Amino acid sequence: MTPPSARPTMRHVAERAGVSPKTVSNVLTGTAQVREPTRLRVEQAMRELDFVPNFSARGLRNGKTGVIGLALPDLATAFSASITHAVVEAAHARGWVVQVEETAAEPAREHDLVTRARTHQIDGMILNPVRLEDSVVEHLDHLPPIVLIGEVEQHRTDRVFIDSRAAAREAVLHLVSSGAQRILALGGAEAGAVLGKATVGQRLQGYRDALRESGLVSSPALELEVPDWTISGGAIGMREFLASGVEFDAVLAFTDSIALGALHELNSAGIRVPEDVLICGFDDVEHARYAGTPLTTIGFDHERYASAALDLLSSRMGDRTLEPRAHKIPHQLLIRSSTLGPPAGSGRRKSQK
């Protein structure tokens, strides 16, 4: 029996559950497979003993807390949910706990994570800055272990990215090859790119690259920012664009969430996809595959993306003197129903004032 005044340990949990302390450790960290009945028995013993893992003691022994930070701009989006899930799963396989933070509205939250790293409350961070100029990466002389994800071009720390410029170019060339000539870039405009939203800039450049390559002229009237990169943001942006009366026959949405919001507004306005307008998204989130009209999109392996970030972070935590590294994840254009309509004609679709 555990004395009433003693703090339960893994040994006490092991005795209660009838397993070894190593098995208890494996249940806590996820570093090894534990059979479901055994795991449930261990978790029941933890609850009965009111056991709380002593991560700080472990940190004193090896200089690590076993906790990393993950900061994303908007946790409400499908893409953020997918990436968070992938990071947490991959981190647990390494025996790490993940502290998740949302940063878009308050970039100072990045600084809070950095403070935690500097005071050894967390071992390192994965960050996805909205704007590089707001990020701690630009403002600190001595960075703790940090890996950036997303299309933020910098050379101070490690990063994992996809080539968004090339991907956007491929998407637009596909729309053009399907007959589109007036393609709306929904989610990005020159002002946004100038303000430093790195992903906006990359995707907008790729959009323009494809237009030039196809002999088409880009127009500010066909580049529209949205309030945020969510389904509601995409719906609001498309509603605003439809009210403008500008002719268009295809849409490149800068995320799948934006595309799904746009698709809703198009359907509400009686505009058929793909018969009247073609639409392509970005990121290949689960919702895109199962939409009423499955979305053509740019896809990449989210698990591979997360694992690459954690691999870089692990080595950075082991050796802070390493030169900054950039790891590019391959992407592919996934063609689905939303762009498989009959060939579009120039000015085939005109917005309704």
C-alpha cells in the first residue's frame, strides 16, 4: 500500500496494475506499443492512485522536460487541426508532450513560448508565423531550438516547407488547360504580400507566374484578400466578389477552407461547379475530399511534414551549433470533380451586381 502522505510513483502504479515500471513508462510516453487491456489497466491504476507524472524531475536528471511548443496562426482551420494531430502523434512516438498555442491575433504568444524555452520549461518549438516581421525569429539574438513550418523564407533557423509558388503555378496551369482565362486568386492580393504574409506572397507569385506563362494578363480585380483563411472567410470573400460584377471562370483558393466557403456561396448564387466555374483549393484537408463537389487541390503528406519538423527540432535540441537547414516536402496536384467540368470559355461566368 502507498502511505497516505507519500506521492505515488511509477513503481506504485506498476504494483497496482500488476505490470513493470517500464510498461507504465511506455504508457506515459508512447515510446513503445502497449496492448490495449494492459494500457487500460495502467490508466485505471493511475486514476485510483491520483498519480501525476513528475516531468520536472525527469528534466533535472537529463536536462530535458520532454515538452515542446507548437504555435499555429488559427487552430480553428481544418489544416491546423490536421497538422496539430500529425505533430502530436509523431511527438508522442518520441516520448514528447506538445503544448499548443494560437498566435495569429496575438504574435506576442510566440514570445511566451520562447520565454518558456529559455527558462527550460519546454525544450523547443515549432512555429508557423503569419508574418516574419512579427515573429520572434526576427527579433532575438540568441534563439532557443526552433523549427519554422510554412513558406517563411529566412536563414536563422531550421524550416520545413512546400514550394507554394511552384504549387500555385501548377494549379493555375491546370485551370488554364481546362479552358479558364479569368481566374480569381481568392485569399491573396498584392497588399497582403507586401505586408509580409509569406504564404500569401508565395502563392500569389505562383498564380502570376502561370498567367504570364499562359499569355494571360493578371488583374488587381481578380486578386482578393479574405478576412481570414477559414470557411467563413472564403464565403465572405466570394460574396464580396460576386457583388463586384467582375467576370471570372475559375477560382484558385489559397486554402481548402477558403475554397469550401467559396463553393457554398457559388452554390447559393446558383453558379454551378464545375459546369459554370472551376475551383481549386490548397492543402488537401479531409473536408476537401468529401465535399459535395470534391475539391481539386494541392496535396502533400501531413504526417511526413510533421515528422520532418520534429526530426529537425530533435537534432537542433541536441546541437544548437548546427547550420540552419531547410527541408522541402514534395507536393502534388490532386484533380477532382471541381475542375472536371466542360472546358470554360473566356468570360463565361460574370458576377451578379
